[in-house]
Amino acid sequence: MRRLVWPSVLLALVIAYPLVFSSPFEQRLGALVLLYAIAASAWNIVGGYAGQVSVGHVVFFGCGAYAAMVAYAHFALSPLVGIPAGILVAVTIAAVVGVPTLRLSGHYFSMATIAVAELTRLIVTNTDYLGAAVGLSGPTVPRNLFDVSFISALPYYYLFLTVLAGTLGITWWMARSRMGFYLRAIRDSERAARSLGAPTSRIKLFAFMLSAGLTSLAGALYAMMFGFIDPDSGFGILISVKILIMAALGGAGLLFGPLVGAAILVPLEEISNNLFGGSGAGLTFVVYGAIIVLIARFQPGGILALVRRLGARAARTPDKAAVAAGASHAP
């Protein structure tokens, strides 16, 4: 029962957030935190649990975003119709790209994913069907509820919260399945896992494809909320960096790590952009770089790992004090 207290309190706070903080800016901020938490949780499957640091996940994000907008712009359908198509395209790309790139390790794999992301962005920028450099727009006026076009951020908040709960549920199930044990073994030592008979190539590819599909879903939700997508907002490499840092800041390989990272980084970025206007974008790059250096140097496990360690240390301290008190009263 004690274990359920804090998660229950946290869940109640998350559900009540838009009702307590009811200004348009605060509701939009909460929706963005949940949206990026979905993307970071999707990245966490392959980057956190499997240890395969992808910096090109924006490819899958863009697939979902563009599929949703293409469904409306070219077929006059609801953007929701484009979600399955975006997931299918993202998973297919992950399967095709993952076979050769997942054979690489360390920074070689990361560089390969960056190359794929930049190549994809250039292709989209020069494709007229996808709006080229101008991009595609969604419905300016909602025709019905299925257009998922709302004036207020409140419906988006609860929609994103539902999708995030599903994403965390899938991650929780995966982490406790045989696949999760394989992924953690691969992260610790792929050679050792392979020597013990683990199907490392197949497991990594499956994790990559699952992560791609969920990231595509996050991209579609992003496009539906903003009603517009272009090569920079859909395939910009900064999106991948942002997702990666959120997971690493909160705790890569931990279930709620990406949510904690998003809850810190998204408000920081939004507040800096509001305070400094256009110049805030440059400050964002500085902040990202500083966070990467600080995490790598002082806390590679992220904030949740630090909290767990401090909690365990605090729990041991009374025990040591009791032992010392007992020893002092011993004859």
C-alpha cells in the first residue's frame, strides 16, 4: 500500500492540473509536457532500455505528423485517418534502416541515425506533394470532433494524458517481459548477452520498430495540436536532441524518467522563449548543451536515479543510528 501512495498522489495532481491552473498558457504548457513525454517515453524503449542512443528519432516523429496532415490536405479526411498510415511508414523505415544501423554500436549508431534524419529532411523539403519547404496545414475550422482541432488546450491535455498512459503501460509490460530482460542485458553488454543465447539483433530491431511506431503517434498528435507542419518542425534534428535530453535528464531506462525530464525541460524552454522572444531559441541550444554536459559528468542515471539513491541513503541512516544506539547500551 505504501508503494501506491505517491503514484496515486502524482496521478491525482496530473489529472487536476488543468483545472487548478486554468489560464490558456498554463493549459498549453501542460499539454506540451505530456506530448513530449510521449515522444521521450517512446525513445526510452530503444535508447534507455536497450542502450541504443538514436539521434534520428525525428524521422518517425515527422512521419506521423506529415501523415496526419496529408490525410486532410490531399484527401479531405480527418487527420486521425493518417495516424495508422504514419505508424506503418515509421515502422517500415525503422525495419529497413534498423537492419544495417543496429549492427553498429556506440557513437557510430548515433551518427548513422543523424545521417538518416538529415537525408529524410532534405527529401521532404524538395517534395511538392508534402508541401516542400512551405509545409502542410490542417483544418482551419473544425468540421467535426474527429478533426481534433480545438481552440482550448484542455481537450488536448486529456487526449495526450490518455495516450501517455497507454505508452507507459506498453513500456511497463515490455520492461517486465522477457524482451525487457533481453534489452537490459544488451544495454549492459551485448557481447555477453549474445554469448548466453539472447537473440540480440532481433530484439533490438523489434524495440526499434516499437519505439518508431509510438514516436510516430506523438508526431501526429503534435501536428493535430498545432495544425501545421513543415520540414523544420517535423524533421528538425533539434527535436531528436530534445527528446533524448528529456529521457536522459529524468532517467533513461526508468519508466517515469521521460515524464520527469519533460516536466523540467518543456517549461524551461517555453518560459525562456516568452521572456526573450526570438532570441530565446539561441538560449535553448545553450541550455541543451549545458544539460548534456552536466548529466554526463555528474549524474548519468538522471534525476530519478539520484532521488532513489538519496532515498535509499536516508532509509539506511536511521537503521545505522539504531544499531549504534543499541551497541552503546550493550553491556
